[in-house]
Amino acid sequence: MNKDSGRVQSLVSEKRVKLHVFEPTQRKIWTVVGKSNEHWIDPDCGYCSCPGFYFGKLNGKTMCYHLESAQLARTENQVETIIFSDDEFSGFLSALISNL
């Protein structure tokens, strides 16, 4: 198992792939809790806010281990879903962006 495979398995088994759902609008924000940060991801568009994704893209890589984790978590139904009120959306988004 390579280093990224171990990270992917760890993130999935520890349920660190999160889907934040805001009700009643059903807006969704995906995050993956990494070693030191929570990274915003969009698994459908293939985007992650981590530096590894950015530098990997420059070198021709298609995804980082956070995106791989989300893909595996979805396949194995291991996504942690957290329900919020729409009233919490702005504050959540501000806190997420401040960590980027």
C-alpha cells in the first residue's frame, strides 16, 4: 500500500469525509478533515482546496488523496452527513473560507 492509499483508507474509515447539508434548501458543501485543516472539495467537479491538489494539477495529476477519499467514501457509503439549518450557511462558509 502506498502512502496515499493509506491516507485514503484512514480518512474513509475514520469518517473524515463530510457532507454538510443545509435545510430546507438542500445546499451541500463537501469537506475532508485532513491532518491539520478541513479542506473544501467538490467531488463532482474534481476540485480540492488543498495545496497538493494545486501543485498536482501543475504536474498533470488529476486528483489529490482528499478527492480519492471522497470517491471511496461515496462508493462504500462511509460519508458522514451533517444537517444544518440554512441560517447557519453563511457562518459555516465564512469559517471554511477563513481556514483556506
